[in-house]
Amino acid sequence: MAPTATPGPQEDAGRPPVRAATPADAEAIIRMRSQYVLSAPMTEEWIRRCTDELAPRLAPEGDARGFVVDASDRVMASCALGLLHPVLPARSYPRSLAARVQLVATHPDHRRRGHARAVISALLDHLADVEDVTLFELHTSAEAAPLYREFGFSGDPALMRMTRHSTSAIALPDARADSSWVPPEQHAQSLPKAVAFVCLYVTDENDRPLQLHSVYSPGHPWHMIGGAMDLGERPWDAVVRECREETGMTAAGPPRLLATVFGQPRARRPYSTLQLVFDGGRLTDAQIRSLTLNPREHDEARVLPLTEWEALMPAHDFARLRAVEEARRTGVAAYVDTWGDA
């Protein structure tokens, strides 16, 4: 069955526009595999041979399914390719159909924009809900494994597996009508989703908060050092990583938690958010001047008295900053559950 995509809802959700791959995309996918997946690029002869093999398999009657994000310059920004194959049935995958995620690749100029996550999600959703695939396998790197674990894969990166049932899956043959048992993977997918963040509250020696100016988030123009945690990453390890990536500075422990901040899901942010805010201590003027910002994320680091930040931030952002400042001053951890509310 030919893959389908729903670019409208994906765009409404703020995700990249994803479309189904066609035989005409075979060469671009093969070149993405050659350049960004294989240990060494293929020769033009091999690219032609692989293209000739993949193109008919991407047809509706073929066994390959792909999803891509196009770049504005007509270069393929990202792609995901899966290959279907039959298997003997088992209780966890009664439909006798499996798929191998053959490759996921993103052009370097288009990374860190959510493209890989978008094409993987489209591929898995199509295979499970349209093709009735229940068993998934893939080989990946240790660096990419956390992303696939977010989708439900488990195991060693050399062979990660997942069983997934479509929302319209029929009951298992030997299940009782009144049974509430579901496979663990299916139960996990039914649980509410949340995204975990970490923040580092830093001030100068006069206790004036330091904030970074965002180049990508007009809704949150000024914020603390920090970002989203990777799957399986410990909160303080995420603080150290984010601090190094955003400022070039090494966060010094021991970890001291100042606040827990919760945000409700919203239209363009479909999951709840949970933030852990740690104390980053006080920096000297020389240390502040030596911060090295990532220009793709921030273009200014500024220090101001707490009261002067209010005019520069949305009300809920300032409420969070004020609560964190009070937590450090009083030694009593703060709890905020209105962050991100309209």
C-alpha cells in the first residue's frame, strides 16, 4: 500500500512538512545514504545500481516505504526508509509482518530542526497504522539510540527492536473479552507524554540574574542556560552538557536544585513540560565576559537586576525567574505549575 502523509496537521503542530517518498526520490535517498550513513561514500556506479534497485521498491506494490522533508533549495533535507518483510506470527506480533528501518539521514545544513524525528515518526506511524506492521527492527549508533528509545525501541544499538500495535488493532486470538492486559509497549505508548528540561540559574557577584537572548524563540526571548534532556540522560549531566554547548562554560557541582517548573500542553506544544532548575552560582565579570555563545541559539548574554527583567519577558517567564531567585535567597525550593500558561 502506498504511503500517505498529512502535511497539514504536521505543519499545524509546528513540525516540518513531511511527504511520502516516490520512486523519483530513490537517487536522492541513495545519495543521502552514501554521504551520511555509510562509513565511506559509494562510487557513482554503485549509486546508480542502488538507485535502480530502490526505485521500483518505492512503488505502491513494492516493499520499501519512505518519508522525506524537502529543503527550500531543492536538496533533500532529511529522509527515513523502511523495508517490509514477512515473519512467522507470535503473540506480540500476530499480523506476521515486520519492517526494518533501513536508514535515517539528515543533511548537515538542516540538522537540529526536528527533521529526523519528523520523518521517523511519519514512517513508523504509516507502517503501524496503514501497513499493519507490528514488529520493527533497526541498527543504529550509540549516539542515535536515545532518539529511537523515545519511539519505543529497546535493546543494544546493534539490534534495536519494538513491537507496536495500531490503534485499530484487533484483539489477540486467545485474549478474553473482558481482559485488560495489553503488551508493555502498548501500555507505555498510552501513558501521558512529557518533555523534561533542565535550567541553570546564574547571577553575577551582586546577585543579578544572567539570561541569554534567543535567536529562535520570540515567545521566550530571554531565558536561563539550559535545554531539553536526552532520553536516559541524568538531569545534572544534561545541565553540564547544555552549559558547555550554550556558553562554553563548565557547570560546577555539586547539584543544588532550586525549583521544579511544570507546563501544561498547548496547541503548538502537545506534551507537558517539566523543568528542573539548578543553582549555577555567581560569576565574576571576567567569567561573564568570557562566555562563548552558540550563534545558532543565542546572540547575547545580559545581566540585570531582577526588577528590570520584568519589562523584557512574558509574565509567566518572569514569574518563573522571580520564583527561582527567591528559592536561592531563602533556601526553600520553589514549585511553579503555571509556566507557559496563556
